[in-house]
Amino acid sequence: MSENIRIRVIDAYSVKPIDAETLLMAAQEAGNKIVTVEDHWPEGGLGDAVLEVFTQRDGALPQVVKLQCSRCPARHSCRMIEEAGISAHHIAQAVKALYDH
């Protein structure tokens, strides 16, 4: 079933340097809503790097939801990714929640 939500997926394989231009354009295209997903601890990770892009400029901050491991899996099996809260199911829930507000 389609939710009619516009999304854009960006593979930010490196947080330094982060592609600020792409992030700014993507946020604009997605209604200033961003979900970041990372498979490690949140401190100093992708979510922080994305937020920094928006705090370095004038203008309204986008709504940002950061998904990351609250307890990082030792192996990245599907079951462990689900338990860590960063599975496709969790990502879809986070996106829908942004648009429900």
C-alpha cells in the first residue's frame, strides 16, 4: 500500500567530508524532514554530521530523526539489526511518524 510519501535515500558512506549540498537539496525535496540511520553508536556519527550541516547555515532546521544502535550488534544479522532498532521496518516507521505530525 502506498503512503504517498516522497523520500530520497542517500548513501553517506563517509561523514567527513559530508556532502552538504546534496543534504540541503534532499531536505528541501522531502519537506525538510530527514531520517538518519547508522549501525553504530550515535555520538559523532552520521546523525550528528547531518545536523551540523543545517546548524552551519541560516534558516529553519529540518525535522530530524536519528536511528542508531542503542546496543550495537556484534554481528549484523537481520535479527540483530531488528533488535538494534535500525531495520527497514524501523526506518519506515520513523518516516511515517515524521509525516503524521
